[in-house]
Amino acid sequence: MNLSLVDPFILAQDCPDTLTGRLRSGHATSIRFSHRGDLLASGRLDGTVVIFDIETNGIARKLRGHTRQVQSLSWSADDRYLLSASQDWKCVLWDLQDGSRIRTVRFEAPPFIAELHPKNHLLFVVALFEEQPMLVDITDENPIKHTLPSAPRRTQAEKDNATEKQAAQDAKQTSTVTAFTPSGDHIVAGTNKGWLNIIETASRQTMYSVRLTPNIVILIRLTAAGRDMVVNSSDRIIRTVPLPDLTDPNIDFENMRLEVEHKFQDLVNRLSWNHVSFSSTGEYVTASTWMNHDIYVWERGHGSLVKILEGPKEELGAVEWHPHRPFVCAVGVDSGRVYLWSIQTPQRWSALAPDFVEVEENVEYVEKEDEFDIQPIEEIHKRRLEDEDEDVDVLTIEPIKGVAPAQAALEAEGAFRMPVLLDIENSDSEDEVVAIGTGQFRRKSPATGREWMNEEVVGSGDDRKTATTNGTGRPNGTKRRRGE
Amino acid sequence: MQGDDMDMPDTPPSRNGASPTSSPEPIQRRRIPPSPPRNLPERPKELHYRQKLILRGHRGGVSCVKFSPNGRWIASCSADATIKIWDALTGNHEHTLEGHLAGINTISWSPDSRILASGSDDKTIRLWHVSTGKPHPTPFLGHHNTIFSLAISPHGNILVSGSYDEAVFLWDIRSAHPMRSLPAHSDPVGGVDFIRDGTLIVSCSSDGLIRIWDTATGQCLRTIVHEDNPAVTSVRFSPNGKFICAWTLDGAIRLWEYGVGRCVKTYQGHVNKKYSLSGAFGTYSAMSSPPEVRREEDDAMDTEVEGLENVTPIARQSSPSTHKYAFIASGSEDGAIVLWDVSSKEILQRAEGHDGVVLAVDTHPTEPWIVSGGIDRTVRVWRLESSPPGGSEKGKEDIVEKHDVDMVDGIKMEE
């Protein structure tokens, strides 16, 4: 409701420009905004998931259960559930109402990325290290894992002419990233050979395949509308690809062709990109750079570089754009801090003094006919009160204009809101530094607050079997996805 | 609500914009039909709130009373440095919250009705767990002087406080740390409030200014001042967030359309020269009849036995076709509670009962109930009746007096 009072010039700006803050709790590795945009989930190196409140920049909740670095996070559509995937080979679905673990699913390989179905929080897709991706139904206590194909779809002619070598190659492909389309009807998967597969969720069949890049696909992100996709590949090129309307029931996958719209790269420095994301509308693409401190922002209209966000003196990993504000978050690879960029608004001095107006140039003041007439005070008061004859409506709440229905539903009364917990900071025994007074800090002993580690892992029967084999081995190679 | 009013002039009015003769043509503001269609029953010209409960137990003047957002409780705070929680339906005393070292000026409920915040003369703000009556261990330290007013954001994560030290502080409720201090005023800050979506904060001061702040950036977006510059002691956003209601020491309550910085209504008829009075918006309709109210009370009685988690809003809207009118309720220094119709500025009722200044008035979120607190150390609950009381004898009969536990046990009698 503040928009009516905010300077329209500020509102027109849609790209953040200055480093405005930083958040810290342990060493963050992955971040994700909630759909409403009031919370930021951050996965830490030690496996803890921390929920930050973006309005207060404070910690709203801590979720403990993973024992190794958190790889990816995914929010349910109503922001109540959070799925985390960790290098301890597990995915956990959390209920933010009480912070409990609803489901824990163990895999036989470390997950790269796991994403919740946009409409069903008990269904998710996960891409695994050197394994085929899986669609996991967790409606029941025992998760049902469906393996998804990674091999590209071949036409009958191609199949007939296929050499043994090619067939073997196809079989060897694994998916490195999977993502749902906003309707949840399709899954977009990228493979380690640079193929892009569109898989139908219901039939789990690959409907369409295209080879976008000769190298590994590192990350795929879709806009909220689902009509654009950004693909980061280890060939140092970020590609944006417009998608057809996949919700159209008559879509013809046979004759569909996906064309790359823009290729973003740095030809001079040959930078490779750690992480990419779209802005809220898809108008901008942001990327953090490998071995570099900057965040690049391109606009998609002309495909030009519009801004380089600077500030921190360290390499940045995951970068995320706020769901509806010009606000970018990125994680420092070395320190694990979360850096925030947004627009710094100057104080308008005319707002402080109601008698003042900010004008572009000198304005000649035209005195009104009766402006300085002297009238009895009572007369003025009386007339003033008589003028107040209009009807006022202090009750009717006008609907918010210019806001997507999904967004409006999240803001509606009765929509889920995470309860406010008061004793977060006190229970924060894992942070290495604690405040013991104004401006005084000391390091905490490392052993406190680790009791949860002894808890028994909740999982299905077949999960337990694998627990013995993977419990000790640290998953290797999962962190190195950007190099090659 | 975002994005509207963009067509309104962005600039504040020029120097003499408020003088009646030079004011611009009234902007066409009647986008929504403000008056009900003709076939609806006529708007009642008066309301009959009757005193139902007198809650005794405070040993000092009652400075603030608030219904909880779920409608179950009344919280009252007093100069005796205690807060008392009462059952809104029966008036039974539930808890006495003790811990402040000096008189308490203001209280505010969290949106989930689980936590109560209080601001005191001892310069601290404290949070209380309502279900247990226990204080939260960390007080909010930072203000250099008496805390006059506070409000909790609709999301329950931010607390705003206004103090005699002329500053407005924004606090992270979870960590009890100040997030931001607003260089607000040049005189003590008397009132603060959050808009219904939490994006704006309003503050007022005895320097006569009302300032509107952006919660996210901490910047002042608008300043409202009346020509006569009377000290503003209390402010409240309207339920729809389009107007600000301000209590001033010139014996008036003004309704401001803050988007254009224009006073649209002035309510008079109460006495306010010295004390910081406060009040609330309420609704009434032509169709409220006592049997209906009675039945809803029974419903409330049923839900009462269940745990806090299961409490549903006590009342459902009686009929969707009922047109709701708005009133403003305020205390007065002559011991009355005054109710005005928002649009016509007519006084709907003067409810007499308190002995001395009525400092605080609040309206129930769903029921036609009003709670008031005054310098006479009592908290009184008023309920709407369909007709004026027949005889004064009968009127007196059904007033129930409730005392807190201390009083009943006779351990600490009122001096």
C-alpha cells in the first residue's frame, strides 16, 4: 500500500544497483526466495537450512536434519513446505508450520538439484550424480521413485540408422539438472552431453529433445510464466530459449523447434558462470562469475549487458532474484555470507515538510483572489467543517491492481504464514559467534547444539538398506560442476 | 491496493492549499457508491451500547485496553505496572502480567493473539506469552525515555515503538534488536500504527506533525500537518488503509486522506485538552438485532472450552446483504465514550459510565462490543442493544462486576 506515496521515478527502476545489506548465519551455499518474497531460504555447508525474514533481515527459522552441504532448495506454491536436497544423499520435505520433517528420502547418489511439483508438494523431481533422474512420489510414508529417461528422444529413422556407438552414448547420458514447468505437466531436463529433454510428468516419456550445447548443462531456470528458459552450460555460454506454451493440449512435439534467443558470454575474459537466474518478469538475466567478484545483468530485449553488480570482495555462487522486486541476492563462496543488492532511494525532502514542493524549475506564484483576505477565525472554522460533506469509505478494501493472481492469493487472508518464533537467536548455538553484550562477541564452543545429529533418520525400508553403504563415504565430485 | 491513487497529484498541497476559499475543486472521489442503495433500511441515527461488565483489579488508571485479534481476550494495562488479561465474553480474569518497573502506557497484540507487547515508563518494551502469562526473557532496550505507543506489524515480525525521546524505533521481534531508528519528530511521539499490509507506518507527535514512513526503507513519505498545529496524541489507520484518524489536543479527531494530505472529516463533541486519548474504528448496520447477537455468544461459549488452536472467529457475518457503516469510537475527558458516524460526523451515542477520563477505547474484531479503560481504574465492556434501555432500574440490573483473583481472595484489597 506504500506504492501510492513512493516516487514514481523510483518505482520505474527495475534493476538493482547498490549493495544494500548482507545476511549471515553459518556458511550459506544455496539460496531460494519464497514465492511471496518475504522469506529467503538458505542452505548451509553444515546441512542446516536457515530461513531469513527479508523484512527484518533476521533469522526466522532453522531446520536441522542434513549432515552435509545443502545443494538445492525448493518452495511449495503456498510457501508452507520446503524441499531441501543435500550432499548427504537425502532430500527432506519440511513443514514450516512447526519446522518438522514430513518426509526424508534417501537416494543412492548425491542429488544435484531437487524441485517440488508446482501444484503438489508431495511430488518432486531430482537430478542425481551419475544416476538417472527420478520423479519421487512422497504421498505415502514409503516414497515411490520413478526413474526418468536421460537419453534423448530419437525418431524412428534415427533409431534405425543408429550405430552401436551412438546407442551406447545415449545410454550413458545422465541428467544434471531437472526443473518443472509452472504447470507441472512437464519436466525440463539437461544432460551431461548438452541435451535438453522435455519429459511429460504423467507418462514419464521424453516428448522432445534438442542438443543446445556440446558441454554439460549446469543449470536450467524457467520464468514464472514458463515461457522462457535460461540455460547455463559449462561451455561458458548462457543461453535463453523461448518455450512454446506447454500447457496447450494440442501441442505438437514432433514439429516443435526450440531456438536459442540470446547467447550471453564474455568473449574477452572467457568467464564461466557459476549460477544464473531470471528477474521476476524474465526481463533480465543475472549470472555470477567463476573466479570473479561480479554479478552480470543482461536485459533480454536486445541481449545487452546492462549492469555489473559489484561490492563483495569474493567469488559469488548462487544468485537469486526476488519474485517481484528489483532485489538480487547472492552467496559468497568463501565466507558464506548472503549479499543483497537493491535500489537505494534518496529521502525526498518535500516529504518531510508539507509546505514544500520539489519543482523542476522556478514557478511563478499566482496569488489567488481571496488568498490573503482576512476573515474571522470562527468563520473559517465553520466553513471548513461545512466543506467536509463528502462521504468517505474507510472499510472497503480495494483489490490490488497490477498483481498476478497467484501473488494475490498468497497475500489473501488465511493464506499460510510461517509463525513468528521468538527464541531463534537464543537457540542459535551453531553460529560461531554470539553476542554477549553491546558490541561484544565471543566464539562459541563447536560441540554445543549438535544433539540432533544422534536422531534416527526417518526413511523407508529400502532407504535403510542403502544407509549402511553410503553413510560413511563423502559424496565426491558434486561440488565441481562448473569447471570442466 | 498497490498502484492505486497513481492518478492523484503526487505533490503535497501548496502553502495555503488547506484554506477553504483557495482549495481546489474537490476531486471526484466517489468511485464506490458510498451510500447504500435505496431499498436497504435506513442508516440508524443512534446506537445503544450498554455497559455489561465492569472489570476491577487495577490499582492505577487504565491507560490502554485492546481486544485480541481472535476476539477471545481483553488486555488492559495500567499505571500500576501490570497488565491484566480478561476473557472477552465472561470478563473472567485470566492472568496478571507483572515485570515492568513502572507504569505501562501501551499494549499491542500480535496478529496470532499469542503474544502481547507492552511499552512502559521504565523505557523498556516487553513481550508476554499470553497463554502462560510469562514474560519473554529479553526486554527491548534502546529507547532513552518513556514508551508511549507501539504496534506490531500484520505479519507479526516487526514492532514499531514511539517514545518520549522523540524517536520511532523499528524492532525485529524475533531477536529483540532495533532494526532501525527513525529520526521522527522534534517532540515526544504520542502514537504509531501499521497499515493493514504492513508497508507503511504512521507516527504522530506533540509537535503537531503526522508522518508516514515506508517500513522497508525507513524513509518519510509524507508529512501531514494541520494549519493550527495542535499536538497530535494518537493516530490510527482506517481498516482499509486509505485514511488516518488522528486525535489532537484541540478537542478534535480528524480523518486525513493521507495520499493527498487533506483533512476530510473533523469529529467534535468530546473533551480532549490534556490527556492522550485513543479510540478505534468500528462497524454497525441497520439489521443488528439482539437475538442474533445472543446466539453468537452461545457459539463463543462452545468454542471457549477448546484449546486456543481450535478457536474460530467467534462471529460470522450475520448476513451478506447487510450494509456496514463505519463509526469512530473515542474516550473523552468528561467520562463518556463517544461514537461518531464516519461519513456524517453525527454523534451516534454518548455512553456514560466511567468516573473520570476515559483514556482508551477498542472495538471487538467481529462482535458489536466495545471495551474501555479509564482513570477510574476500571475496564468496562459495552455491548450493543437494539433499543434504548426501558427504565434506568432495569438497565442497572444486568451489569456484572468482575474482580481479579487478588480482589476475590482479599489478599490485596484496593487501598
